[in-house]
Amino acid sequence: MSLLGRTHIRRMLENLILVLLQADGAAGPPLILNRVFTQDMERSKRRVDDAVNTLKATGLTEEQIRRVVEDLLIRKSKS
């Protein structure tokens, strides 16, 4: 239950339920919400772009910004 707070886990379960509901094959190929994953990826990219722009305003160099963003993305993916 604690994992349901994570968007990707929730989306995966929603997709699994949709596939199971359409398992008879009569409705054609299963409905998968790929567009939702695309929207999530686009939203994540916008957040990274916003963070980079904010860091640029502080006067950090491109290398420093790259390291900060890379470190944050690694930490986020490990949590």
C-alpha cells in the first residue's frame, strides 16, 4: 500500500487492471495508457529544465549545474 503513492506504480497497476479486463480478446488489443507515461516523462523534463534555469540564475557554471542535476536524478531514482 505504501507504494501506491508513487505515480509509476499506480499507473502500472491501472494498466494491468485494464489489460485483465480486456483479456477476452474480443475488444481487440489491450488498452494501455502509454500517453500517461509520455505525459509523466514530459512533466519530469519540464521540472529538470526549470531547476536548471533556476540554478543558472544563481551563477553556477554549466559543469556545476550538470553535477547537481545528475546527483539529484540519481538520488531520486534510488528512492
